[in-house]
Amino acid sequence: MTDLTIYLTEDDAWIVPYAGRMGWETLTAYYERVFLYLLEMPAGSQVRVTDIVHPDRYRLFLHCACTAIREIQGMGLGTVYIEEDATLILKL
């Protein structure tokens, strides 16, 4: 089984280095897609990261997902969890 926990982050320190490599516009567009995907997930749904993300993008996706989850929960717009070695995202 794939263990993606090494890509989880508890802060936003990843943003500036990624923006330096990708450019702010590209990073912002990718983050917005991840944010909206998680926000629009129906309550009670789940998705496997390994089914929707190319392995080359696991790190970026999960960095964005962690930041988006903090933002979504901080706005009171839902509860999203990352489980099973960071391969499963659940929305309650």
C-alpha cells in the first residue's frame, strides 16, 4: 500500500518554495482546483488520492489539500479528513 504521510504539512511553509519553482499563477490555479474539489465534495463522500492524482503530483496535491482543509474548516464549510496513510480523503 502507498504511504503518502510524508507529504502532509501542518503549515504553509511549502508555498513560497513551490511558487518559486512553478510561478505564483500556476501554483494559485492548482491550489484553487484542489480547494474547489474538496469544497464541492458531497458530505459523506470519499476519494482515493492515488486514483485521482498522478504520482508526480502527490506532494503538491497533498500540500494543497492540507492548506485547503484548514481553510475550509476555518470557514466552517465542512469537515474534511485525510486518512489511511494519506491516501483517502473523507468529507463529513
